[in-house]
Amino acid sequence: MIKEAGSSIRNKTGSWRTFRPIVTDKCIGCSICIWYCPENCIRIVEKDGKKKAAVNYEHCKGCLLCKGQCPSKAIESEKETSK
């Protein structure tokens, strides 16, 4: 079966991830990370009156495309711990 981009929302893929993106307080809520996420795992949420990106780790593959495209360098990465 061939899976299209964004299919991890229907099929959890986070269990084999090596690195996870971490959204820091530098996030300005610009939504650029959403445009580049191939699995549609990022949403903008309101936190403490400010808009900020939030990652759904159950579906994130850890490709870190979001990190590379973030204009405010607000996304860092950390090595995934064993589950």
C-alpha cells in the first residue's frame, strides 16, 4: 500500500523517531513550520495569550524540516529517548 504525504495522522509513526522537534519560547506563531511539515503534525495554538506552534508527537516522524525552515530559529531538536 502506498501512503501519501500527511498519512501519519491516520497511521501513527512516532515510535521509530530518532530526533524530536522542540518548539521554544522564540516561536512567533508565523505558521511556516506548518507549510513544510510533510505529515501535518504541527498546529498553531494559543498559549499565555500568544500564538505558538505545537507538535503532535504521536505522529511526528522527526524529519526536522520544520526546524530548518523556522525564520526565528525557534525549533530545536533533542534525541528521542527509548519508550
